[in-house]
Amino acid sequence: MKSDDNPLSKAQVAALGALATEAFAWQDKHDLLDLPAEVASDTKANRMKFWRQRVRAQVTGFTELSDCRQRHYRRLKSKLLELAGRAGEAFDTNLREERAAAAHTPAGAALLREMWQIAKVAGFGPGYIKAIISDKWGTSDVNDLSLGQLRGLIGQIRRRADSKLKKIAADKGAEGGLPDAGNIPF
């Protein structure tokens, strides 16, 4: 699971760079850059560098992308999509940002602890959980899920774990299943 304090990955940096180039071109084409006079008459590369730093500073408080962290990625992506004239995609990114916050609420954190505890008891690894999330919601990051999606995921993992443990116990001639199966209301 990615921590909000981890630096951006190389893929994220590349994606933001490409998006910033697209946004700058769109803003330049529509004469919306609003650069200071001393920068406006400079080379295109210097204008782009100044513009990128200004946008990053407005969104994250940092002028360099290397200083940005995971918590800044969606906000920066959303702003660049908006500046590139792709407001619909920016809106979708903002919705994902709001949903992602669910994992960082006390209720979301409790659900995540419960999910990982159930997965550990059943012997499900992180790859198994990521595969379920990817198949069902098209993302492999549990932090992208809303509170409702987390509840649904835990229910699904609980049912799979219970079934697996019962099958293992039946093969050994005993009763099995998850202990205390009713502690989360669904």
C-alpha cells in the first residue's frame, strides 16, 4: 500500500510531465498563460518551466516535482487536466480523490485492519487482494476505494476466507470457518 508521504513514482512523474506539456500547449494556444512580462518574452522552454513551477506551487506548495509526494498526485493531475481543457476528466480525478480519503478516516482504517486480518488468517496475500480490487473496480490500490467499496470488499474476502477455511477443515475432518464471523454489519 502506498504511503501518502512516499515520493512520486517514475511513471507518475512521467505522466504529470506529459500532462503539464499538454496543458501548457493548450493554455498557450488559447492565450491563457498570464505570465509576468520578464518571463513572457523569454524562450518557450523557460516560459514552460516557470509556468510548471507556478502551477505546482499553487497546488502543492512545492515548485519542484521531486519534492511532491503521493498525497499531491491526484490534486496536481486534476489541476493539469483542468488547465489542458479536459474538465470532465479533472472532475473524475477529484471524485477519486474524495473516495481515496475513505481509507484514511478512522472507519476506513478500521475496515482496512479488519480486511488484512481476515486475509492473514485465510492465507491471502496482497496480490490476491489487489487482483480482487482490480477485477471489480479497475484499480489495484486499496486507497482508491470508497467506504462502501471497502465494506463490500471485506464482505467478499470474508466469504472467500470462510469458504477456504471450511474446505480445509472438512479435508481434515473437522469444522472450520472464520471465528467471530459476525462482527462487521453488512
